[in-house]
Amino acid sequence: MTKITPVVLSGGSGTRLWPLSTPTRPKQFLPLTGSLTMFQLTVMRASDPSLYESPIIVASEAHAELIVAQLAEIGVTDATIVLEPCARNTAPAIALAALAASNPEALLLVMPSDHAILDLDAFQQATALAKKLAEDDWLVTFGIAPTGPETGYGYIAAGPLLQDGCHAVASFVEKPARELAETMLAKGDHFWNGGIFLFRAGSFLDEMQLHAPEILEAAMASVEGCSRQGQLLRPDAAAFTASPSDSIDYAVMEKAVRVATVPVDMGWSDVGSWDALKEIGLADLSGNVLTGNVRQIEAQGNLIRSDGIRISAIGVENLIIVAAGNEVLIVPRGQSQKVKSLA
Amino acid sequence: MTKITPVVLSGGSGTRLWPLSTPTRPKQFLPLTGSLTMFQLTVMRASDPSLYESPIIVASEAHAELIVAQLAEIGVTDATIVLEPCARNTAPAIALAALAASNPEALLLVMPSDHAILDLDAFQQATALAKKLAEDDWLVTFGIAPTGPETGYGYIAAGPLLQDGCHAVASFVEKPARELAETMLAKGDHFWNGGIFLFRAGSFLDEMQLHAPEILEAAMASVEGCSRQGQLLRPDAAAFTASPSDSIDYAVMEKAVRVATVPVDMGWSDVGSWDALKEIGLADLSGNVLTGNVRQIEAQGNLIRSDGIRISAIGVENLIIVAAGNEVLIVPRGQSQKVKSLA
């Protein structure tokens, strides 16, 4: 049985969970949901040696030390770490991983490193179903069961049923207007595109050759000029920098023909805002999610978190209060998307 | 013309404006309303050399250095600073000041050091009227024009008109129930007791002899055993500690017969809570009172103040947010009296 090679993408910039996340420590490297970071949880999610090969991490040179240290903390020493010379979005990043894979038959499970998944059984079951399709040369995208008419996500429209509840993809719908999002939610045959994919390295590279040859060419040239330092791979900077910047969705998935989706309801969150973190946090009886040096009196429904100075909250409701370093943020729940403008 | 001797009482403990005020730096020593501290503003309020003698400060030993430094900042080097060995409330403190005064004829203007007064002309006019009565051996209390049915203050019931709009005091009403406060406000002949007094040292000491002889005796004994170090006077600790603890209101004013009040509307605030400070603060067009390292987006009606780390507030309304040292407080306006329990 072929094992799966996890590919962990770690390119997030960390402005939406300011002041905790910062460019030098974006959110995947923070212990936001527990004692481990989301990067560590992502790697561990696909670490059963009976099912998975050692992982390929694609990340920024700026985070190389952080990644080695965080992998060591969870006992992972055999990862291949591909350091992008610059950010060129997901299509070039995944091309690097596919080229770094052992052979074209390798099954790549591509995962963003900054998403939370609460139901690991559901994740593993979906992965098993996706693997069967990938072995049959489908490019598989995980279809997250939507929980609301979100307008910030891409949607996957399910086409004909293939097997085991999996569908061919009819089309992708990028960030829809509210009305369209509600229609798709009501129809029940649309899923969120969470950016989790499973495919053979060769299948993906073949589709890149067809639909994004410039990206593939740049990736191949940069891998050819690659330098290796232990587990660290450094593709050639000039060659990689010449690549167009594009997402895997635009560059490949929306154009490829043999694309399938595995619907999955696995307690997924992109932790894309403080509001999202409040939703998945463990609340006390008053609905407060409290972390760190925090005390409250008669407060309800707040997310309050400090990594430094003490926060004392009295009688406040439905606020997000975050202290980190020399910064403290206060914003009502529901407005945390405005945080980006401050970071 | 006899000049007035200002007596500045500085015994506040500083729990209600936590985290900014602390026992080592209670609110009178903080620049809460501008660039000068309330202690400095109080001294300067009665510093016109054509009207006032040099002041007598009654304060805690713990704040001696702070007081000397803050007086030096405003160019006052001739104050007499009486350092209480322990806190025994206002009656013993004022007794010390009366005994430290140059002679029994001295006119003492007793002022708490932690109140704000916005209309200085009104204050000076009231002082001139009170002086006339004090010279006629009345104990005069300033009657603050009430602006609402506050239940946290003592009230003065005006009796017969004496002169210039001043009245004999019919009675004192300690912290009334809400209904009574509303009745008094509606009647228009009740004033807040702001703890500002004007009387001859001798008049006051005579009344103490009648109504609070134990306090007077302890004060006299402690002044007898006093040590002097430049402008600092240190009454004998054992003798002063033996004094009963009582307020001037209970010990003397409520019992004395020849007590008058000068009604005055002078923008007075006891700055007894963050809500009170919000009320007297200079607000921007969105009703925010912002001080220090603070930025806001779409916020309205807040008091936000930082003496240290940066506060970023987005979209919040009617909150009090205060950062000082390693503490940050968040409480809705109207609930700031609960801060005491945290300090």
C-alpha cells in the first residue's frame, strides 16, 4: 500500500490575529487552540507511520529556525523543509513540494498549516476516501461542510457522484455575494474549499504543464538550482522569483478536468479572525474564552487573552480583548475583521 | 486684611482609579486632568500671594518625597508639610493643621487634594464670601450645587439666609437613599458637602474641645512631641495613633451650632471613579476622552488611557479602558465603582 506524503504549507502572513500574530510569528506558529501550535497540530494530524511518509514543509526562509524547533518539540526530525525564497502564492509552493517528492507516484496530502480541525476521525476517513480517488489519478479537494453563508470562502459545486459519497467537481465559485452564498447553502450540494488537497505528484505536475506552464518551469528551474543543508532545501531564488504568483485554485484546480471532492464535516476553521478563534475556543459558564493572565467579574461572552500584562475585565460583554507584548486590542465580537487594518 | 492659610489634605488611598492610582501613588499625585496633578492644582488654586499665606499640607509619611517634589515643580518651597504617622480620618488631620497654624486667628481654607474644580472664578468668589463669615466666627462649608441625585455624597440642608446668598446650615444628611436624594435635589435647598471648609483655627479648635475632646487632646499631645526637619513636621506617632478616627463632619460640623454654607457652582468633581473622570475630560468629536498611547477606529464615548503599552480600540462604545504598568482594565461606563474590588 502506498503511503501518503503530507505537504504542509506555511505561508501565512499573520495580520488578522494581531497583536498576537506578527510577520515574524504568524498564527500557524502560535499555540492558539491549546498547548501546541496549529503548525504542530497540522503535522501531527498526518503522522501515523502506517499511513504517512515523512512530511514536506513549504515555508518562508524567515521561519526556518522556528519550524525546525517546533518540529523537534513534537519529535519530527525527518521532514523535508523547502524554503521559498519569496512568497508566490500556493501554486508555485505546491509545485516545489511535488518536485521534491520521491517520485511522480507519490500521493501528496496538501494542508494549510493554520487551520483548526476538531474532528480528527472525520479527517482521517475523508483522507482515506480521497486517497482512493487520487490513486485513480483524480485531483481531490476536501469539501468542507458549510455552517453558514460565508462570503469570504471559495465554494465547490458538487457534480456527478463518483463513489463513497465523493463527487466530481462541477465548478468552483470564488468568494460569492451574500445572496449567492445563501442559495448555495440552501441547495446543500456546495462545499467550502478549505485548501486541502490530495493527488499524485505526477497528476498535479501534468495539470500544471497544461494550465500553468510558466509556474512549473520556474519551479523546475529553481529546484534544479537548489542547495541542500541537512533537511533544508533552498530552491534557486532568481528562478523562483521569476514565477507568476497564483493560487492552486486559479492556476490548476479550476482548469483541470479530473477534479473530485470529498465532502467532510470535521469541525474545520480557518481561524481567520479573533471571532473565529472565539467560536472554536473552550468557553466557561459565562461564555468567556479566557487565556493567560486574565481575570473577570460579571463578564459574558468575551474572548480575553493575554500573553503578558494582566487584563482585568468587569461587566463587559461580547468583546475581544487581546494583550501581547506592548499592544492591547479591544474590539466587539463580529468586528474582528477590522483588525487587519491595524497590524 | 488677614490672608487665608490653605490647608491641603492628602490622605486618599487610591483604590478607585486603579490601575492608574495605587497606594504608593494615589490619585491626587497623578496628572489626571491635564499636565499637572490634582495635588498641584489644589495648591495652585489658593496661591495668589495677595490673598493667601503659604500652605499647610497634611499628608502621609509615605508621600513626603512625592509632595516635596511636586511642590517644587510648581515653585512652592515654603509650605509646611505635616506628616501624619498614621491615617485617622479628617478630624485629627485638620486638628494638626489648626495647631500648626501661626495663631488662633488664622483663617484656614481646608481642601481635599484630589478634587477637580473647573470654574476657578466661582471658587474664588465663594472663598471671599466664606471668608467674611469665618471672620465672624462661623465654621463655613462650601455647598456644591448638585447636578444629580447622587447617593454617594453627604448633603447640606440650607437653613436661614445669612448674607450674600450664604445660609446657616439646618442639618447634614449623610449618603441618602435614592428617593431622598431626588427629593432634596427637587427642593433646591440642599447642596453636596464637598469637604471644603473655611474657618478660624481657633473657632475650629474651640468646637473640637466641645465635641471631640479626645481627638483634640491626641492632636495636641502629638504636636507637642513633634520633630521638625526643614519644612517637614512629624507629630509624635504614639500620641497621634491614640486618637479616635473620625471625619470632620461627624466629629465637629454636624454638632457645632455656628455652621454656615456658601452655595457654589464651580464645576466640582471628586474624581471618585473612572466615570467621573470621563465626565470632566475633554472629549473628541466622537465623545472619546483619549490620553496617552492610544488609537481608535470607529469608537464612541469611551475613556481610553494608557501610561504604557499601546491600546488599539476598534468599534467599541462607552467603555473605560485604562492601561498602567502591567495592568489593563476594561469596564463599561456606569460600572466603574466596581473597580475598587480589584485594586
